[in-house]
Amino acid sequence: VRLVESGGGLVQAGSSLRLSCAASGSTFTIKSMGWFRQAPGKQRELVAVIGTGGGIPVLADSAKGRFTISRDNAKNTVYLLMNSLKPEDTAVYYCNAGTYSRDVAYWGQGTQVTVSS
């Protein structure tokens, strides 16, 4: 499975961005897709995840009320709409695909999101 992210950039606080992650390859093995982020000097953390078969998306507390995760199964693509961005949202955002094999997951190359104050 290959994951390709797009949509990062430099924005001002209060702005919005939409990240996209397109999966290709053995996409039938994907059980869930989501977004993680890693700020300088910090550990990678979950932002949001959504199952490919339905169910309620899971969002980190920091994302609730501001971020929305959605998916288009026909396009094997997951989106992260980020509103009301804050400087503390600055990080590299990574797309993640979880599979039906417990020990197998895939990562994208990451896309930089920088929010200026």
C-alpha cells in the first residue's frame, strides 16, 4: 500500500487547510485510515482516524470541534479538514493506514503544516 499526502502549507492562525491522502496498491487490506502529527521535539500523536467500513470517527481532544475527518472509499482517499488553525497545530502530518493484519500498517511521507501567529 502506498499513501500520498497533499494539502499542507503555511497559513495564518484562524485559517483552514484540507489535507488529502490517497491510497494505492492493495487497498483491500486497509481497515482504517487516519492522520497523525509530529511537532519538533515531540512524539508522533494521533489526530483523527476513520474506519473504511463505517463507524464513528475518532478525534483527539485537540482536534474536536475544529477538525473533520472524512473518506471517499471509491477514491481510496481520506481527508482532514482543519479549521480555526492555531500555531500549536504546526507539525508534520502523516497519513496512516491500518490493515486487517494486526502488525501491518502503512505511513505516508508526511506533509508540513505551519501556522503562524
